[in-house]
Amino acid sequence: MHRVRGDGVLLPPRWLSFVGRSDFRQTGDEFLGHSKELGGLEPGHRMLDAGCGIGRMANQLADYPVGGSCEGFDVGRKMLVTIRLTL
């Protein structure tokens, strides 16, 4: 069952998180920052998220400026079902 934070953000179930117990949104923000600063990610770029899991990066990229895209893949079927529901 999905959870909804106080700000209305739909979060995946905790049992699907294999990255640790960190905050879903905060961790996504952190790695979006790394992608911009270290990887040179800019609006209009395309990103491939190998091992996308439950969508920490895709969730943050949905709020990123328009024009680019993010594709992801993962071996965990339940994770992919979850990411489709949260985006």
C-alpha cells in the first residue's frame, strides 16, 4: 500500500525500498543535484536510470524543467509497477 506524505506526495511502500531508510524525496533531490553538478544534467537532456527501483530519480525528474526524458529499467517487477503508480 502506498503512503501519502503531508505535502501530498505519493510514496511507495517501505518494503520496496532497498536503498536504505532515507527519506524518498530528500534522497531523490540529493541525487538529482549530483546528476546536475557532476553529470552535467540540464533541461532537454535524456537520462537512463539503470536499476531505477521505485523511482527516486524519476520522481524528482518529473518536476525538473521540461524538454528532457528519463528512461529506467530494473529487474524487480513490483518496483516497476510501483513507479508507474507514483508518477
